[in-house]
Amino acid sequence: MRAHLNSQSILLSDLLERMHLPHARTPLFCYVPTASAEQIYRLLAQQGILIRLFEHIPAIRIGLPPNQAAAHRLEAALHDMTARI
């Protein structure tokens, strides 16, 4: 189980790297400090992807997608988002 979580975390980290989003990775989520946090949060929410927005610091937390379909949705949403930001 731990190895699976770690591999999924690496995949999420790689996706965020491709999107040029700075982040820190844990086995369960990626923490993304960015001035665009609120905008990213809203754009992903519009597509039904819920992430954690930190209110007192400009950052978001993205949890591991639960399955491959969700991972593809997140990737597509992030690609779409980069055109808007």
C-alpha cells in the first residue's frame, strides 16, 4: 500500500512539475504555494475538482486522485487552467 501511495504521489508531483507549479510532496498530497492559489482553486472547483485552499497563505493542497479517471480529469483541468492564468 505504501509503495502504491508513493508512486501515485510521484505521478502527481510530475504533473505539477509539467504545469510549472512549485510544490512539496508527501505520500498523500502535494502542497502548492502560489500567488494564483485562489484562482486555481476556483477554476478547478468549476470543473468539479475539489482541493484545499489555505485562507491565510496563498497556497493550495491537492490530494492524490482516487483512480486513473480522476487523474486524467485533474490533468485535463490543469492544462485548461494554464490557458486561463
